[in-house]
Amino acid sequence: LGDYYSEELRINFHIDPDPTGKLLVLSHPKHGQITLKHQQNGIYKTQPQLFSKFQFIIDDQSKVQGFIASMGKQAQNMKFKKWR
């Protein structure tokens, strides 16, 4: 799925499908690989639970433009833009 960047946090994430194609794997520089499991309407649950919210931003052509993530109360609705 590509690479994503947060200007606010100045951090990159890379997301790929897992080998089964059923889950997504987010590579985090500090926490390693995090599994994303689809719940509903573009909302994903993470294992281990790093994010309390993770939702892809989809445009009118059904292309992923980025994602929004929250980490508890301290970091809400952080935006990550797709850059590759």
C-alpha cells in the first residue's frame, strides 16, 4: 500500500499486505511490525494495540490518500499523507 508521512510527528510508516493477503502490516521505527485488521468502513484495529483509532483516507476514485490515527487521549487524529 505504500509509505506515509506525518508532518506533525516527522515520522514515516510503511504499510504492506501480509503474506496471506488478509491483513495489513505497518512497519513502525520504534515498535516494529504492527498488524492492521479491518473492522468496518476503512477502520482498522492494531495488534499490538498501538493506536486507539486507525482509519484510511480514501478519495473519490477509491485510492488511499493517507490515514488518520489516534494514540489514546494524548495524540488525537494525527494525519499521515501517502507519499509513495
